[in-house]
Amino acid sequence: MKIGILGAGQLGRMLALAGYPLAMRFVFVDPAEDACAASLGETLQAPYLDETALQAFCERCDVATFEFENVPAHTAEFVAARRPLHPPPQALATAQDRLNEKKLFDDLGIPVPRYLPVATRQALDMAVRITGLPAVLKTRRMGYDGKGQAVLRKPDDLDAAWAALGAQPLILEAFVPFEREISCLAVRGRGGELAFYPVVENRHRDGILRLSTPQLADPLQAQAEDYARRVIEKLDYVGVLAFEFFVAEGQLFANEIAPRVHNSGHWSIEGAVCSQFENHLRAVAGLPLGSTAARGHSAMVNFIGSAPDTAALAAIEGVHVHLYDKAAKPKRKVGHATVTAESGEALAERVARLSALADAAEI
Amino acid sequence: MKIGILGAGQLGRMLALAGYPLAMRFVFVDPAEDACAASLGETLQAPYLDETALQAFCERCDVATFEFENVPAHTAEFVAARRPLHPPPQALATAQDRLNEKKLFDDLGIPVPRYLPVATRQALDMAVRITGLPAVLKTRRMGYDGKGQAVLRKPDDLDAAWAALGAQPLILEAFVPFEREISCLAVRGRGGELAFYPVVENRHRDGILRLSTPQLADPLQAQAEDYARRVIEKLDYVGVLAFEFFVAEGQLFANEIAPRVHNSGHWSIEGAVCSQFENHLRAVAGLPLGSTAARGHSAMVNFIGSAPDTAALAAIEGVHVHLYDKAAKPKRKVGHATVTAESGEALAERVARLSALADAAEI
């Protein structure tokens, strides 16, 4: 079976690596010259709106998916008209707009931080009166890794935030004084079967994910699964969906969804029986889902900007290195490592060593 | 780092899949038109003795290895003169000739079944008088998967065996009434560090490996490691070496070595902390070795001739499917699956289901 993937970044790369053992082949579309999945399949280098390239892409694949949630709506519709496309375009449309996303959560009875759309400078003043400070001003579209947002701590911050972001449609969200951030990765097969990975605790710095640790018995597992199920069923979703939550006073508040495999699920390559990448492909291809159960203790550390020396990483027991073969660049995700261990203590010690290497290598 | 691999079959394919996460890239040489690793790297389709292709291969890689132990000696020497080649050519030369191999075992004090070189029909009669019957007549070179050998059970069998094999240099081996067959996979790094996987119990049918089960506490582990260490040190070996043994009356008898990653180590992709494929690449690339420890219970079942339906395989919990994307053909290894489980009982139940599917699919 040939799988078409819109986007050929590291998520496409890891999907392909998971798919070869299933005798899958791959075709990618990506506008980048140096897309890091390109060596793992046929790659059409073209803008996402290039219909000639999209037509060729559709002719070459049996089923299509995406690894990038900002695929233009027109692209998704063009492909979906010609090939089965999973997840469905409505999941993209929802996830691409923070306001639509929040409204969906509201409609489904999933708690969200207070939010208001902001279209004018005056509306921002009014919105802040409702949310209070601190609050977070975000672009409705195209934000990721902390880009396209500004934290408003005091009234003086509003002008600068508006100057930086005000040219685009915005949303103001009340700041949630969270105890922790968790994500729930769910996968749904074409026949409707559903599976959930253990929820993952995520640590960010400078808006970028640094450390993900699957929680083997989190008290919020069932609640997170219930919320993810509501979204998945509403969107008639197929594939892996990531749902990020804030935890405040022991309760979940929806942050955002990503309609794709997700950085907070990379631990599953070695840490779960069947990885998020393989399960996404199984779902998209109509195969039975694999077990989402954890295999012992694990955690994932991201490499931001540049990766530590491979030999230094390989010297830590239980470390599994995943480099994306991308040029070093500040704030860019260039790789990650998952560490597995037999005990929580061994895990903590290895994660500390791994994080120290990652921090020292960052540029 | 770019790794050159002589041979682009399933072992090359699985090496490449293990190497991409380490940001390795690959170039292959293989005479086959439809080599199954070809989509995972640049592939030079050429005979192994084509010096123009070998020169191009050397120019494209930083370090070279092979996935096929019948690489001609001249090819290995040509490459080794231009690039670091691991394992060393003397390991190939030894493993390619059953007589040299047996002599090495003898020299190193490793027990071997009684053996004699056989050059004439008359010599065969004399050899049989020494080994007794049953005995196994084998070609000294190019045998694999039961090819190039004949079991002699009664005096009448000698003529037919000689007619089939006598045109080539032969070796007669006493038949070992073995209780089981095991293999020991060892890996040695460029700096001389050594690691051993748990020994694996192997079941063959029609001369072809069917089932491999790593033994988590085999009483012969230390003895097997000692013998493998002797060979590895004698050959100044770098990379993964597989050593196959017969077990008779609780003692090890050397059968043969393979100077490469080996079918009886495929379980290690999911069943060990660091797979044989990654460890071979780490060794060849001069990286620290990864842990060879098992991760719980696992076993591997080969798919011979043709593979079962992927959906049926994927429906068994803990099954990890590895298809080689090769056309179906009797006796051809077209894929395998590794099954992992939390207990020996769950493993046995899953292996039984998996083996039944494999048997039903065989052509």
C-alpha cells in the first residue's frame, strides 16, 4: 500500500520509518527544499496549493494523510475528493482556528479557560476586563511552539502585544495557573475502534516542549480519555489525535488539539507496544489497531536548536536516539531521545543526564 | 555519516531502518534488480565484482559493511583498501568456507562435530567410516537455508548425495543428535568493547529457520559467550557476529558462524533494549554499543514463501510485523513477526497463533 503524506518533516520521516515494516511505501508533498523525510519516499517539492503536484500526489497514493496541521483547507479538499484522506478535513479546519477549537470544546461540555475573540484594540481592553490578568493573547491561526502568542501580565503589556499580533484575528485566553500540562493521545481506526495511550506529562520552556513523561497510572486518565472520545466522535476522526490539557486544582482544562501524530507521543516508539506512528498508519490503512500499553518506564527529551554528540547520547544506557537530519537552527526541533528504564529511579537518573546534554547542545 | 552496505536484501533494509534515527544515510551495492532495501538509500545495481560500481560505492560512503556473507573476497579487499570495512575481510574468508571455519573452531578449542574434507567419491567412503552414519555432506562454500547439503542415513544414500554435490569441494560432518539448536549473537565495537545478546533457541524446518526464542536465563549462556569471544578476538572482529551451536547432552558443539546480523537476532528489534541492527551500526560507526538486555519475553516467527494477511497479523496483540516487500516465492524469506508478551504463557499462546498463520500462508 502506498501512503501519501502532506508534509515531509520529522513526523513524516517517523511515519515512514514505522510504515516500511508493514510493506508500505510513501509519497510526500512538501514545499521545503531540504525536507527531512525526502530520503524515505518519493517527494514532490511543491507549494501545498500546487494542483499539478497534488494531482500527481493523488495518482501515486492509495490513501492520504498529513503530518502538518496547517495544510490549507483547499489542499485537504482537493486531496479528499480524489483519495481517502484521514484524519478528515473538518478536523483540520477545527484545529487550525483556536476560536473554532474552543467553541467545539464548549459545545462538547469540555472545560476550557475563559476565552474571547479579539478583533480590535478596543475589544482587547474589554476582553481583558472579562478574563482578568494574566491572560494570553494568541493568533487564531498558524501558532505553534509558542509562536503567535503573548502573555499579558499587566495593563502596560497590551499595547506591545497588540502591535506584535493585532494584524491577525486573535483570541484572548484567561491564563490558567496550572500545576502541570498533560496530553492524551488517542487513535481511532476506520472501523470506529478507539485506543488511548497513557497520558503524558509535558514540560515546556520558551513555549517549546522539552520533556514528555508517560504517566503509568494518572488519576486524570479516564477523564482525559472521555474528553478525547467526545472530540473524536464529533469529528468522525480516523488516525491519531493529540489533546493537550492544563491541570489546575486537579481538573482538566482543554488547551488545544492536534489532528496528527504529536511530539508528546514520540516516547511511544520504544515506550509503548505499538507506537503512535504505526498506529496512525494502521488506522489510516484500515488495519486493526495495535496495543497502546506502555512497556515499562520511559520519557522523551527534545533536542532544540542542535543535537548533542551522538556518541555521548549513545553512551547513556537505555537511550534511543532519534535525529531528524535537519540543519541546526535556534528553536528548531532537530531530534529527540527516548530513554527507557526498569524503574522510576533509573529513569529519573537517565533523564537528568540526557536533559543536561540537550541543554548544553542547545543553540 | 554515510554507511555503505554490500547487499541490499532484508538485512540491509533493517539496517537502514535502524540507522536513519542516528542520522545515518545509506548506499548499497546489489546485483538484484528488485533489491528490497533499494528504496531506503542510493542503490548501485551491479555485480559484486564490478570495480566501477565498487569505486563509486567507496566514494559515496564513509565506512562500509556487508549484509551478505558470500561477498567475493576480491570485493571485500577492493573496498577495504579504500574505506574502513567492518567486519574484517578475514571474517568473511573464514565464514565462507566450512572447512576453514571448522579448523578455526578446532584451533580455538571449541568443540565441533567430527568433520573431514571430501574431494573424491572414494574419500567420501573413507570419511563415512570415520564419522559413522548418519552424517551430513555439505558444500564447503555457498550453502545456506539447507541448500548445498544432504543427510546420509544409510550407505545407499552416498551415491545420490555425491551425484548432487560432488562437483564442488565438500565436507562431511558427523550428525549431532542434538536436543536443541541455539545461537549466540555478539557485538564488538571499534574500541574492543564486547556485548552479548541472550542466547536464542532456534527451530528449523526443511533447513529454514522458523522460530527463534531468546532464552532469558539459559544454562549455556556463559559457555556460548566464551566461545563467541574466542572467535571474535581471533578475527579482530567489529560488528555483530552470529554463532550457531548444536546442544547435545547439555554441551555446545559449534555449527557455524555468520559474520553479519542474523535472522535469529531479528527478535531484538522489539525484544532487546538496542537491536542487533542498531548495535551493528553503532559498532561499525565507532559509537558506544547499546544494551543487549532483553525487554521481557519475545519470540520471532519467519514467513517463508509468502506472508500472512497483514490485518490478521496485526490483530494479534503484541505482534510486530516486518515485511520485506519481496515477491512471494517458495522457500524465500519474505518477512517475520516478533511477538512480545508480559509472561511466558501469553508468549506461547501468541506464538502458536502466529505460527499457525505463518504455516497457512506458506507456499
